[in-house]
Amino acid sequence: MTDLPLLTASQMASFTARGFLRFDGVVPQDINTQFLAEMGDIASPQPDSTLRQAYGRLLAEAGVPEVAAGTALARAYPQGCAVNRMLELPLVAGAICSLVGEAPTFDHHFLHVTFPPAYHAGGESVSQHTHQDSTIDPRTAFDVQIMYYPHAVTREMGGTRFIPGTHLRKVSEVALGRYQNICGQQHMVCEAGTLLFLHSGVWHGGGVNLAERTRTMFKIRMNPSQSQVRKFDLSTLQPQSAQRPIFYVKSQPPESVEEILMTPEPWFEQDTGRLEMVNRIKLWRYLTGDPTYDADYWLTRLENQASA
Amino acid sequence: MIVANLARQSGTGTRQMTRQKVLVLYLANSALDAPTVAWAVYDGTGETRPMAGDTDTPPYRTGVDALKDGWRLFQASQILPHQRGAEFDVSYLKYEFFFERLVEVAA
């Protein structure tokens, strides 16, 4: 048992369906200020310096520790540093515990800085191709990536673009880079201290920065080291008494886990959108440890072998 | 593309070249009149620089709407059978349609 504020069943269902949870302005300003101070000043653009050189200097001098992949997350950051303080916030620690269980493992982190046009003299200022991190990942288990926005991000600054609901697609990194825009894509526009928790499969990319200042985002990827099953606030999980009527319904159904899981995304294709529902149910079975769970009869129908 | 390297004299004596603009639409099913769910534009004239995340609204509601506006379809994805054992796997967008428009630009 833990005293941390764990995610509710509704939040977990939303993460299962859409692959993200967003917490706006939850990191106190003193931690944001400390983080930016630890990262150091970003040099002004110089005529004789390439963007790569400027970024290289920034990364070399920033107060981000080099941490070996596979380190316990609890030992990845020095006590009192801004990132450690952020990770120890009850809301953050509770969300991490809910999603990847106790004692998660540090995978990697990175200081993402996007530079305004002034730094791109002679080069091209473009957004990052949409991609899925790492490589083809056929697991049901998943990693979590926390995107930390230590300062306010405007639309002009090109905040992280991500496409809700893409996390269950088995793709190979930037092989999908051809897709410039996808219906329902979101761009992070947020106040300072905002956190975006992403399922490791969510398609995303950095936007082009057309503002006058740099944009900073710090990403941490973590892996479960123990079970991810039934780690959220189970007191909020309502027992499912029966299947809902499907297709022919006369009124808007009440809010429920099923309603969350069965809500499509704007980019869903008409046939594979149904496969998305099937895969969401499978992920919910995994997270709840209930191999019999179903929503809207998708798996019950498919698992009926008519052999009784 | 050979067509992109053509250069010739226009009626006014200005040297002209032909360049290709490419529109890629991803539709909700294999029908060309199905709704657009994703899209991309690539501009061989160099006049614009489309990129990821630059618009949130599809340029055309359906593939047929792109045809009506003069885009020429030159490739459509095949409808392939599902691999046994992987029937429920989802990966890349399935219904991809490539269109082109040839544009005259000054050489």
C-alpha cells in the first residue's frame, strides 16, 4: 500500500484509450526556476557558430547528470536537484507508481531545446518528423515518458505535437514520418510547470520554433521493473455488472470506463478503429489483471468458439 | 522525375520549367470519397515549405474533393489480406492516396 495519490480508474482508462495524461501547471514555480538555472544560460546566436555547435555547448554545460540506463529511477538524480524534487511531488510519484509500478527503472533522459529562427542562419528551421520513440515494440507492457515544460509554451514556440490514441500502433520509429498532419493532433501550449505523461508508443514530434526565444523541454523515460497490474486507485474502479447495449442506443450512455475506452479518435480509420477498440480492451485486461473484461462485446464475440 | 527537369520557352519568351507538387491523403477507408484522416503536402516548386504539424485542418474533406480541385491521382495503396496471427495488429495508416499537380515555374 502507498499513501501517494494514485490515478483513478477514469484516468487509467483515459491513458489506456489515448496514451497520455496531462497535468497543467502542477510543478511549483520555484522548482521550474531552479531547473532552468541548473540548465544554464543559452548563448545568443553567433554568426560563426552553427546551431549544432550551440546545442552541443548547451548540452555539455547543462546541469543534467549522465545516468546509466538501467539505474533505479530513485537513484538517478541527486537529492535536492530540480528534477528529483519534481519526481518526488506526490502527484508525480503517484502517477508514476500507477503507470509503471513501484521502483521503476531509469531508461534515458534528454534536454530538448528548440531554437528560434535567429539560430538557423544558413540552415532550415523545420519541425521534427512525427515518430514513435525507440523501435518496434510488440509488448503489452509499456514504458512511460514524462515531458516536463519548465516555462510557458506558446503555439508559436512549437510545443510537442502528439497524436492521442496512436500508442497501440506497432511501427518502426520515424517510418511514419511521411504523415505531416493527422486529425486530432495536439500541440502542447501550456503554462510553466506542466507535465505530459506519455505511453511510450504515442506518436509525437517537436514543433518548429517561430518565437524569439528558445523552448526547453526535459524528457525522462522509465521502465517498469515490477508488475504494472492493479497499481492505480482500485477503490475508484466500479465493478462491471453487465455489458452495455451497443449500436442501437437511444441516449448518451453515462460516464464509465467503457465509455472512455470506446471513444474513438478523429483519425481512426473506419475498420482499424475497431481494432483499436479491441487492443484497448486487451490493455485494460492487462492493467486490471482481469482476463475476462470486455467492453461493448468486442472480445466476447471473438472469443466465442461455440464449443460448449 | 524526368518531368521535373523539363525546361522550355513560354509564349512570352520566358524560360519555364515544370515542377511537381505532391499531395498525400490518408482516408478513412479504401474508397476515394471517404473522409480524410491525415495528409501531407510536398512542394517541388520551393515556394512553400510544408512540414509536420503545420495545419490542423485537412486540405480536402475527401479524396474526390482533391480530384475536383484538379489534383491527379497517381497511386493508391492496395487492399491486402491480413496475416494469420496478426489480424488485430495495427501499424501504419492503410488508405494512402498520392496526388500530383504539375506547375510551371520560371527557370
